[in-house]
Amino acid sequence: MKLTLELAEKIAAAAIQKASEIGVPMNIAIVDEGANLKSFHRMDNAWLGSVDISIKKAKTARFFDMNTGEIGKLSQPGQPLFGIEHSNGGLISFPGGVVLKSGDEIIGAIGVSGGSVEQDHEVASAGTSAI
Amino acid sequence: MKLTLELAEKIAAAAIQKASEIGVPMNIAIVDEGANLKSFHRMDNAWLGSVDISIKKAKTARFFDMNTGEIGKLSQPGQPLFGIEHSNGGLISFPGGVVLKSGDEIIGAIGVSGGSVEQDHEVASAGTSAI
Amino acid sequence: MKLTLELAEKIAAAAIQKASEIGVPMNIAIVDEGANLKSFHRMDNAWLGSVDISIKKAKTARFFDMNTGEIGKLSQPGQPLFGIEHSNGGLISFPGGVVLKSGDEIIGAIGVSGGSVEQDHEVASAGTSAI
Amino acid sequence: MKLTLELAEKIAAAAIQKASEIGVPMNIAIVDEGANLKSFHRMDNAWLGSVDISIKKAKTARFFDMNTGEIGKLSQPGQPLFGIEHSNGGLISFPGGVVLKSGDEIIGAIGVSGGSVEQDHEVASAGTSAI
């Protein structure tokens, strides 16, 4: 299955609804199978610095086909991937980037930034439920 | 007037409809008053290289409060602004970036990329009609 | 309220006066609501490397609407935002960046660099008292 | 003679006064002998994209100890310095960058951006008259 713009918009809408429910304005980026940006939405009053972070979270998740928080565990001082954030023009390795799957097939990723990392992950996960 | 996400989505929808009518899949980026990305949509089968171009067109239009094609006339060899594209991390100075206005007030800009520059400009202009 | 150049100059003057009182030459950057540079002053004999740091501190504070030292607590190894400095072309997450507010409204941020982080924060805070 | 902050502020004030007289809001950057930023002012309603351009003009003028328009003549297609703008993280080679001199000694440079290149150069030149 391909990540169409129609599907990306459904995913973004589900994420925005969750963000509205928890009362935290978010930046929401979605990339496709090729890790190229498909859609982006900045909710009103969401952090400006999270534009770039949400996009980098989505790319990071698709770059390594795992949620960004998993990479962050491996990139701590003393861990095997320490410093990986220096690659690819900058990665973000804390939670909020989640792989988008259709069954077992990875079709892209969503990156969310604007709240605590737990909130970011919750909103990103809500987006995936729209697939 | 502030460029809300709701308004940005209306502008993007009007641009997407025009792109569909002329049968050219487009990348559509919208920035706010501060030249920060507000929304982005890549239509299915639109050029991947136009993700960055559409965003740069929107920023360029807001950076100088004029449509990008106007800057391009001035940045040709021998013209007054030759080489301006080297600033601001890269500008795009051919048509497709259009200022968003509410009356006389500039509230942001839209950048479109995916077809000929005439088509890009036509689709961006269609977006502005939604304000 | 908009951050005018007149107001930015008052803020910078208050910061420079405090820096003079404590005898530490400083770099002082001010950004507006859109995180775009509004004014910059490098006092005589202030560190050259702090030109960029002061600008990044101001941007970082406005990017996340909090003082830079708060972000630094969260970006330590093992903390939730470890590695956030890799975003937005480079952030600075130690003290010296302070949000500028008019009542509850955020109108920009000031970034100060040139002394200890405590001194930087003190001078930035002195700047805010001019609003 | 060293370019003190006091002198830089006098130069900036003279430039701002000229910009006000001709009714064009400008970005005004001043660098010192080491081509490092000393002061910057963005007048209200001046172009956002000219923040970077004014700084690059000031640096370019000091990098080569000549006004930026002189470099632009040499960087046209077919001329000896074609493409020089790719160096130093991006140069700006059209008018508006002017060397600051005390007698025969170069003490820095001023870069102005926000109007036509003739206006930019006029305002930069007005700044130099304050030395």
C-alpha cells in the first residue's frame, strides 16, 4: 500500500484531534516510504522550533524503521549509536517519531513535536490508528 | 489577521483543486508572517525535488514581500540582484511563490512547485483566492 | 504588542548597562515573534564565539517559549530531550536565552553570551525589565 | 583605530536616519576588522530576507576590502570571479556593502539591505559619514 495524500491527511487529522483533546498544540509531519515529506501541519500556537523537530522525527523513524525513542536509548553516552544524530543533516532520537505500517509493510512515518515526549508519542500513535 | 491553520488549509485546498483541474500534481507549502512553515502537502506523484523548492518559494516570497518571479527578473546575470539566491540558506527566484494578503496586510506566503513555472504560479494564485 | 526596533533598543540598552555594572562584555541578540533577528550588539572585548551563541540562544528561547536553561535540563544524557540541539541548524540550551513578554503575550526573546551562564542569564533578565 | 560599539552605533544611527529620510525600512549590519558581526538593526517593516543579506554584504565587503558592487562586476558570467558567491558560506556581491575606513585604515564594513541596490548603497554610504 502506498501512502497517498488522502491517507496522510486522515493520519494528520487523527493526530490533530488527539492533540486538541489533550490541549497541546502540535507540529505534525508525515513522510512516505522514501522518507520524503508528504504533509505537514503546525497547529495554532505550536512551538516554532518544533517545525524542524517534527520533520526530523518522521525522517529518523523511517530512516531506521523504528520509533525514535528506540534509537535514543541506543544513542546515549556509552551506548552503541552514540552520536548518530550527527548524520543525515541532523536526527532527532527522542520519542514522537513513529513508523507507519500497513500490516507488516512500512509505508512511512509520522513525527510529532510540541509537548512532552510522552505527549508527542501519544499524538503520533493516535495518528497511526487512522490507517 | 493571523494565518491560522484553518485558513492555511483552505488556501491549500483551493490550490490542490486548481492543480487537479489542470492535471498536474503539485507540492504546496504555506508559511506565516514570520516565514515559518505552517502547512505542506505533496500531491500523489508530485516531484520529490519540489518539496524543498515549494518551501523555499514560500519563504522567498515572504522574505521580500513580493512574488518570486519578480525577484527572478532582478537576479539574472547583469541585473541588480544577481546571486541573491546564495542568501538565507538558498532562495528560489522563479515563479510559484506568492504573497498572502488580508487587505493590505501581509500574513504569509504560498509556494507551489511541480509543473511549469506558469502552472506553479497559477496554482499558487488559486490558493490566494481562498482568503 | 509588536517588538519594534525602538523597544528592542531599550531592551538592549538595559542589558548593556547591567553587563557594564558587573564588568563583563557581552553579546546581546534580540529576535521578534517570528524568531527573526531584530537587533544585535557586541560590546567591546566581548568573545567572538558568542556572536553566534547569543543569536542561537535568542532563537532557542523563542522556538520553545521557555528560557534556554530549562531546555538544557531536559537535554542532558538520559533526559527526555537529549540531542535536541541537533535541530533547527543548531540550538543553544544553556542559560542566557530569555523569552520577552508583554503581559502574557510572547513578543520575542533575548539571548546573551560572554560570561558565565549565570552572568549571561542575569544580563538577559535585566534586558527584559525594560519592557 | 578600532571599531568600538560606540562608533558602530553612530554609524548605524546615520544609516537609519538616511533610510528614514528616503522612506525605506532597512536592515543594517556592521562588522569589525575581523569581519565579525559588531551590530545589527532591523527597522520596523524591513524585509525579513534582508537580515541575512545585510550581514553577508558587510562580511563580503570586509572579506575583500572593496564595496560589494565592485565584486559583483567581476562575478558576472564570463568574468574572472564568476561563482565566488559559493565561498565563505555565501557571499552577496551586489551593492549595499561598503568598507569602513579611518583615513587609509580599514576598520570594518557596513552592509545594508531593504530597498533597491542604489538605495542600499546610499544608506550604507550615509553610515560611513559618521566616522
